Amino acid sequence: MTPSSAAPARELALGLCCPACGADLPPASAEPLVCAQCQAAWPLVSGVRSFSPEEAYWGEVPQAVMQQVNARAAEAGWEAALAELVQPSYPDIYRYVVSAGRVDWAYFSRLTAQSHVLDLGSGWGPISYWLAPRVNQVTSVENVVERAAFQALRFRQSGRTNVTVLQASVHALPLQSGQFDLAIMNGLLEWVAVSKRSAGPREIQLEVLRRIHGLLRPGGEVYIGIENRFGYQYFLRAPDHTGLPFTSLMPRWLANAYLGLRRHFKRAVFYNTEFDDYRTYTYSARGYQRLLTEAGFRNVRTYIVAPDYNNPLVMYLLGDRQMLQYYLEALVYPRTLKQQIAISMAHIPWLPELLAPCFALFARRD
């Protein structure tokens, strides 16, 4: 769809609150949107309601490239912009942005045509884009101005009129409580303690999860796509979120000391983020279950995902030995010797849980 054929936006029922004082805000049609209680003003920036003063850039492509993509998308459409400026130099990112498979995990959710979905840390917006036709309403929250602006162009040009894009921090969400059926944290939970340092990483993660718990309606769920701290790939030197190998496998204090030592020689940089200490905590399956339970969630369901949560080609409930047997015997064929050894090892009861690359977790608010 070209910019000229964009569908008009429609009014959506979304309860907003002031991130500065917590007071309810009127519908987000005024410019600027002013809080009647504290007089804080929340303007439109690049067509997106901005609730965050932060200007830091984080992204899979350099900021200059992202700005070029947005400029080209405004002229020729978002699909042309991606094909011309992203696909040739960043083919993996292109697939990440356009693939409908990004939402295959939704088959295991409880979404209906009446659901209101909250997509947190939504990046380029692929999850919101592909979920929008299935549900009543999507609220997409992204803190990076350029990526939020791309989403706004993408949804407007594609006729996704039931998606609202907000530029906001996960630590200061401008959203009233109890209005969402599903909150999505895809590749987000591990990063939330990088942008806030008032407490330890686990405490910050709990703080965010408790806030999300309050945003859900009774019976609503949170979905989390995230790596396994002890995933087999890390034993094979795959980089952790710091961009360095082995840090997720280390005791936290040792990973922290290692990053501090490297600071004196060469900074650890990953996706334009510099790391002086270790704050991107991931956990085992049981660690995630404990974290979510402590945050107030119940009925935690953990799925093993492969090859990863952004491309969930294989997904089965933890402990479902029958489904694991099916995947091993029906999908991996013919087998090399290396694959046969891996399949034999996977039959060890505790090994898939321990070494799974990624998890997809659903947890419910009672």
C-alpha cells in the first residue's frame, strides 16, 4: 500500500494516564495533550504521541539508516523503504521486520477477536502488525523515536487502523490499569534494567512485571519471549546480550567483574549500547517461573522454542515428552550422525529444559 492510499485513523478506546503524576488524561486527540493536574504536556513527535523525553537511540541498524528508512517510507511506502535500504545490507533484520512467523506463538495464547493487546518494546512493529487483523485493538509502545515513527507510517499505510503507537518508556507507561487482555514482552524483559539503575536488575524486572500485572484485566495474560540463561548456544560461544560470550553462564558477580575489567581495555558494545556492568539478566525455566510468581502472576506456562523466540518454528510445552518425541522423530529426518547424537541426548529427561535455546512463557493475572 502506498502513502496515498493510506486508510484514515479511527478513534480507539484507550485509557491514558500522565506518567509524571498518574492522573487520568483525556483522549489523545488534543495537541499537545496536557495533564489537568500537573500541567505536563505530551506532544506529537513524528506523528506519534510522545510520553518520554529520552532521545537515546537503540536499534538493530544505525540511527542514520533508520532515519533514511523513515524518510523513504514517507515518500514511497514502508515496503519500498525496507526493500531498498534494509534488505540488501541487513537481510536478517529485513526478515525479522516483515515475517508473519513472528506471531506463530499466538496460537498458544487466549486471544479473541475482542481482545485488546499491549505490545511493549515493539521495535519496528512486526508483532503489532500481524496481530492487528486478529484482535479488536493493539497498543504498541516503543521508546525509540525513529522506530515508533516507522511503525506509525507502516500502520497508516497498511490500513491497520486499530493500532495506536505511543512513544514511551516501559518504566513510565502512560496507561490506565486493567484494560488489556494480553501484554507482550518479546525480547524486552532482559533489557529493562539497562535503562534504569535505581535497584538491582532482578528488582527492576520485578517492578516492571508488577506494573504490567496491574495493566491486565482479570484473566489477562503476559507473554514473554526470551533466551534461556543456560541455552546450549552459549556453551558454543554465542554472544550474550552484552555482545560477549559466556557472560550468561557465569555467576552474576563474576559477569559483573568481567565487564568491569573489560571497561579498562575495551568497552562491551551491543546494538549501540555500552555495558560497564552486567544488568541483562536471563534465567532458567524455573527461574522465570519464580520471577513471574513473585510478581503476582499465576498459571505460568513455559514452552521450549526453537530456533528462537523471534522465529518460533518449533514450540512445545515444557515437559511434554510426547510432543518432543514427535519433533525429534518426524521433523528431523534424514539425520546426520551429529543430529542422531543430539536426538539421543534430548531423550534425557532434564536436558531439554536445561539447554533449550529460548522460552516462550504465558502467565495469567487471576
